[in-house]
Amino acid sequence: MTTDIITSALVGVAILVGCVGIIVPVLPGSILIGIAVLIWAIVIGGPAAWIIFAIVAVFVAAGMSSSLVLTGRKLKSMQVPNSSVLLGGGLGIVGFFVIPVLGLPIGFVAGLFLAEYSRLKDASTAWTSSWESIKAIGLGAGIEFCLALLAALTYGIGLLVHFLG
């Protein structure tokens, strides 16, 4: 029983980190949630734990897929290359360490804009492209986050079933 409680608490922390990781890309996100609940199902065992894991896996997979598909489709339609997003991400990570917390979005936006300006050679067009890219990425992250919250809720229900059942 003590192992169940410790495992459940650690998995809860991992799920919290995973949810934050969807918003702050420096941390692991949905994959962490799925792996944590898989470990919980292995340790707890029984049909209920595996059903909870299966539901969580569906939410995590749907969140990651929808985020990738929606964001990718929008960026592709705008002809924004992956290199622009990667440069934004790289400068976001650097910014995170230069200006704690706020440096991540500042660095990302600056990197994305610089890459788009380099590609398009016009500040106004580069800003429009960057802003539309940011909105597309935000929409994908928002959907993934909502599905991660549903996965967390499912895990919470699984805890109730396990400990009260």
C-alpha cells in the first residue's frame, strides 16, 4: 500500500510537470504524462489501472497529434519553414536562461521574427508571418493542454477508484 501511495504521488507530480511542459517547451510535456501513467498502471496493476492508462494514452496521443497537425498545417499553408520555428525555439531557450521565465517567450518571438525577416526581407511581412505562426503554435499548445488536463482528470478518477474501491 505504501508503494501505491508513493508511486501515485510521484506520478501526480510528473503529470503536473507534463502539463506545465506543454506550455513551457523546455520541460517534457504529454509524453511525460503518458509514461508516468504507464508506470503507475504497471505498479498498481489490475484491469482498472490499465483501463485508466488506455484512456490517458488516447488523450495524450490525441493532444500531441492535434497539436502537430493543426500547427503544421497552418505553418505549411503560410510557407513558414521549420528552420524559423527552430531558431525561435533556440532563442527562446537562450532567453529563458538570460531573463528567467520571461526570456522564453521574448526569445521565441525575437528568433521567429529574425528568421522570418531574413527570409522575407520585409519587416511588416515578417511580423505578420511571425504573429500568425505564434497564434498557430498557441492554438496547438492550447488543444494539447486541454487534452492533457483531461488525462490528468482521468488519472485522478483512477486514483479514486483504486484507493476507494
